Amino acid sequence: MDTHPLKVLKYCPMCGSEKFKPSGERSLKCGACGFHFFINASAAVAALVTDDTGKLMLVTRGVEPDYGKLDLPGGFVDPMETVEDTVRRELHEELGLKVTQLEYLFSLPNEYEFSGYKVFTLDFAFKVQVESIENLKAMDDILAYRFYSEDELDYNDIPAPSINSFVRRYFERLKKD
């Protein structure tokens, strides 16, 4: 089944009409009320947190998509929230961490299916320093966390293409430094 929004969205969210049809490659338009809906990427963040030896923290997802697989801590940007504030909020919600410094690294597009609907994101990666990695607790939508060296990783366990690339880039940079 094709879960692209152009295939899934059938009714106008403004008037409820079935005259809500694709209008180009990334929008739908209602033939009844004229409402024009664009399919855009949602912003999300990923935090690269390390221990003193340079091992990278990865978390085990506690929600779909990819329940039980590896991910970087982070999440979606709330309306009217900056990506920097999102990093701080997500790390506090998921692990009880307090961010002391963050540095933007790079971004990548991503897509995945959730509830039978294709979701597009633009994921922002940040190198993050935290007050302490002592007494961490997996909360919110993560089951566990662990710090990994590259030789301890199986990249097949990181299914999100953007996150997989962020982790690879981190270890590539580590080798160059």
C-alpha cells in the first residue's frame, strides 16, 4: 500500500469535501473550498552525546517505527520551538540530561511510515555536551541507552537512514581527529 500523503489524504481538512485532490507533486487542493495543503518536512533533532572515551550514546527505541532498534536521542520540534531548545527538552525528557553546550553538525532528510502514513522529516544533528552522564534513566519513548565504540556497532541495527548517516559521520570524524 502506498502511504504517501498524496495517496492517503482523501478529505479536505477545512470543509470535509471529497474534492481534495493532488495539485502537483507535493500538495493537495480542495475543489470545493479552495484550501491548498502542502506536504512539507517536519523538523527533528538528533543528539550525539559521548562519554569520556569518545563512545557514542545510542538509545533503544520504545515506540514505532522501528521499536527495539537503535537510534540517537532526540525527537520532533514542537511548534514555535527552536531546534536548540528541542535538543535540551528531548534529552531531559528521555534521559534526565541537562545540556551545557551544543554544536550544530549537519542535517539530512528522512522518511518513514507511521500509522499508515509516510512522514517526511528534516533531521538536525547536534554534538552535545551534558552536565553529567551519571544516573541516567531511560524514560519517555526509549527503552535503554548504551555508549558504543564503532567496532561494537552493527549499522543494520540503526534503520533510520539519516540517523545511520549521522553515526557513521561521527565515527569518521573521530578517526580524522
